[in-house]
Amino acid sequence: MDPTIACVVPCHNEEAAVGKVVRDLRTALPEAVVYVYDNASTDRTVEFAREAGAIVREEPRKGKGNVIRRAFADVDADALLIIDGDDTYDASRARDLVDLLFEGRTTRSWEPAGSRTTGPTGPDTRRATNCSPGRCAPSSATTSPTCSAATASSHGAS
């Protein structure tokens, strides 16, 4: 069975870019499910995300951390790719990130994603990344302001 992939796009008033981000993700990862988590937007973010093909969920408590916690609790997939809805990062490169995660290696001399655990990964492990190739910090820090990632064991969601 192929691994499942979910893209999580936290958004607060991102109507100008969210449609492009969703379309780019659907092109780069056609097998992925794209979730836009609306974070109390007052514009047409929800409408444009749905038009582009995303599943829209809402997190009324403001803050990206609240969205990420909600997504980890709600979404069941082998890999979660988290990307901002404002088109800051190149969503067309999502395939590169997912391939690196599933291969468990990189061709670079540093890791593109930090790890909160040092144990092995397996079929019951979820991985998430908010990282773009070429934008990550060297592995001297597991997270940086421009790149953070986590491996977390399944939260019991089914």
C-alpha cells in the first residue's frame, strides 16, 4: 500500500494566494489530500481554498500553533506537509520534500528537517515538515525560524 500524504495549509486572510498554493500542491502531489485550516479569516480565504480543491477546516483560536495542534489531532496520514497559505514557499517543490522524507535520506550534507525523536521511524510514525529545499538551517539546530519539522508517533487517531 502506498503511503498517505496530507498537506496542511494554515491560513488567516490569505485570499490573494491560497488558491495558487492549493493548485500548486495538487499538481505537485496529486495523491495528497490538501487541507486548508482557516484561522478566523474575515476575507474570502475559505471560498478560494474550496474553489481550488482543498478540504477546508476551521480553527477559531488564533495562532498557527493552534492550527498545527488541531491538524495533528484531526488528520491521519503517513506524512503531513505543512506550508503557509501566503505563497511564501514554493509549493511546486513539495514532491522533493516528501520524497526525502520517505527515502529517509538526503543528498545534502545536512538534514532538511530536524527531529524531535532519535528513534527509528516506522509505519506508525507521522512526519511533518515546514521546510523548503535550500531554505533550511544546517543541522546544528533541530529547528530554525525558517525551517522546522517533527517526527511524532501516531496520536491514536484512526
